[in-house]
Amino acid sequence: MPSVVVSTSSSCLNLLNVKHDIRILPLHIAINGVDFVDGKNITPSKLAEIMDSSSSSIAMTTPATELEVMAFFLDLYAQGYNEVFVCCLSSQFSQSYEILCTVKQQLADKMLIFIYDTKTLNLHEGALAYE
């Protein structure tokens, strides 16, 4: 059964110069009311530029939508994966875990999806996915 490991972009694995085969589920970044998708229409350097240009800028992450998560998993399924292990940022910090659980139920007839609530975020989340 082909399997794959997934982590959210909160893990920062997509920013490290470390070889891995972990798929990254992009989160949203809201900056001053403008929604960006991590790695799609904003880069770390652009985020830093925005934050540096205005000390009053407020940035926060929001989870991928249920439709985005569904599309992400269906793409993995189309690539031949039917077993997915997801290291998710803490359910205490984000609704990502809840959304992933909803999609897991909807895809139960197609894929085995295991969701691990890391109880952490950022590099710690990435380290657990990498391990």
C-alpha cells in the first residue's frame, strides 16, 4: 500500500535545505486582512518585507479550507497513495486538525489517513514529520 507523510507549512520543512519526501499542506497567512496561501502567492522574503515595512502589520496563520484539504488528498490519491500519515500542528493553536479529521471521514472509502496532533508547531512539528 503506497504511503506518504504530510505536514502543514507551519512545519517550515519547505524552507529548510534538508532532503525529504514529506508533502506540505499549505496554510493561509492573513496579513492586515489580506489572505495569502503559504508558498503559492507569498514567500518568506515577501512576508519579511511586508512585516519590515510596517511595524503595525499583523500576521496570523489560518488553516487550509476543507475544500483545499480535500483537493490535496485527492491529488495524493490520484498519484497512487492510499495511506497518509499527517503530522498536524497543535489542535490547540489551529482548526487544521479538526478540518483534517472531517476530510479523513469523507475519504474513508478511498484512503487510510492517520492524523497526529503534534501538540506543537513550527520546527517541532517538522521534526516529528521528518522522524
